[in-house]
Amino acid sequence: MTHRTHRSLQQRGASLIEIMVGVVIGLIAILVIYQVFAVSEGLRRNTTGVGDAQQNGLLTSFALGIELANAGNGIATSAQRLYNCSNLSADPTKSYRPVPVLITAGATADLPDEFSVFYSASTSLVTPVPFASVPTTYASGADFVVQSPLPGALNAFKPGDMVIAIKDPRAPDVCARSIIKTVTGPAGEFVTLAHTLQDGAGVDFTSESQLFNLGQATRVQRVRYYTELVDPSKPDSPRILYSQNLLTPAIAPVPLASGVVNLKAQYGIDTDNDGFLDDWVEASEAGWDAATLMAGAGTKIEQLSSIKAVRIGVVTRSEQFDPAATAFAHTLFNCAAPPCDGAIDITAPAQWRYRVY
């Protein structure tokens, strides 16, 4: 009995080998769990990053698409007369010359372009009207008496409208800009406009002078779209897309979307004046840069009229850092059918997820 009891006690518990086998199995299970977790975390990070980039890209494309669709509204029909109004601002980006979309090229392919969109909000009159009598210079503050094709309450001019007086459509750089204070009349087909001078003091007028109504001053838009680094000291920091109305500089720029790595824009032009788009050019090319297009003597109205389209490419990135992501390379505006000029090779650093629109 003693022998059997002692033998039974010796067989209780687990041996060292059994313990080691159990530990190994446990370690393998933990390793598998961690591996599955790492894979799932990578998939989650990839999905989240791509979603962030896609959301930023869609928002940016939507906002810019709406603005580009408005470009030239209310000014296109009077481009020939507004063409010479480059004297109204020392800053060419704030000029009232009829350039619907003004593109400023980035220094390199990997640095974003910026552009401004110009349009008016006049709801009643989009063509210049002649003066009923030749006024004195703007500096005198004399009222304007001009034709108004709309009668009574439907008068084409309203208090608060921004108007541009054009001395002569054939004379370069002679325009003046005012805000209407009061409208008297009409008396017959004429109205009298009291105004406050904004730009162009001392301009003399002739029998050829005309007055152009841009609509309510608060709704006249030359909106600039540009990107800035959140931290300029860190080139890899996120970029934010801003919009700013250059005609009302007191209003701070408005952030639209984050994660905009690059933005490229090009003009589609009709090179032979046959009504068809023939070529795409960048704003960095000679003759198509912002300074030339906005200079009164730098371009001809025919060059501005040859711009038939604008195309933009937007590259956005994820908000979340992804160590598994590789460096990014892409060719913007790469197509198989003509006109296909103007392809741009761009790159972006690794460890972020990207989307192109």
C-alpha cells in the first residue's frame, strides 16, 4: 500500500517538457494574434488614409469646379472694352482686366500653382452704356448721367453697385472705378448716378466714354485659390487650400481643405483661331504668365480670347502617417487622344497615402 501510494504521488502534475511545450504553444498563439492585429491595423490605416485623401480631393474638386464654372460671368461680353483697364490697381492680381482665370505657376512641378477667378454678379446689365453728357474728371465727384435701358423700379443701376467708367475702349489704361451712392430717375431713358471714387482719380472723359456695371460691390469676385504649409519650417507638413477675395482684402482667407499636396492648372488655347482647342500651355510659358496677361501692353485681346478652357489637377494626401506607404510618382494630364500636350511628372514623399483628381 505504501509503495502504490508513493507511486501515485510521483505521477501527479506536469513534467518540464510538457511545460515547455505549453509555453511554446502559447508564444506561437500570441505571435499569431499580434501578426493578425498588425495586418488588420495596417489595413485599417490604409483604408482610413485613402478615405481621408479621397474626401479632401472630392471637396477640393467640387469647390474649384463651381468657381471655375462662374469664371467670366458678367464680364465676358464686355471683354473688348475692359481689356485696357489695367490702371485700376498697382497689384496686377487685383486688376479689372477681363481675364476670367489667372494662373500663377509654381516654381517647380512639385510646388503647387495658384489661380484667381474673376466674375461679376450683376443681375440686370452686363454691357457698357454710353454717357448722356460728357462728365468732368472723376476727381471732381460730378454725378454721371447715363442711359438706362430698364424703366422704373427695374432700373439697371442700384445703390451699392460697382461701376467702371471707361474713357475710350481704344485708349490703354484709362479707366476709373466707383461705388454708386444714389440713383435718381430715370428721366426718359437716362438716370443720374451719384458715386464715390475708388480708383482712377483724374481721368478725363470724352463722347466715347462708357459706364460698365459689375453689380453689387460686395458680390464682385476675384477669388484667389492657393495652398500654404501648416508649418513652413517643415516641408513635409500638411498643406491647406485657401480662398481669398482679392477685392476685399480686409476679409481673412478662408481655409477650404487640408492635405492638398499639389495643384496644377493649365490654359487650353485655340492657336489658329478656328474655334477648336489645339494646345495646353502652362502659366510658366512665355506670354502666358500672370504678369504678361495682366499688363496693359503685354498682350492683345485676341490672346485672351484664344483661351478656351482651363484644366486643373489636384493631388491630396492622407491625414494619418503610414510607414508602409512608398514614395509617390504620377503624370498629371497624361492622355492618349489629342490635344495631350502639357503632361506634368510629379512626385511626393513616402509614408503617406495619395489620391489624384
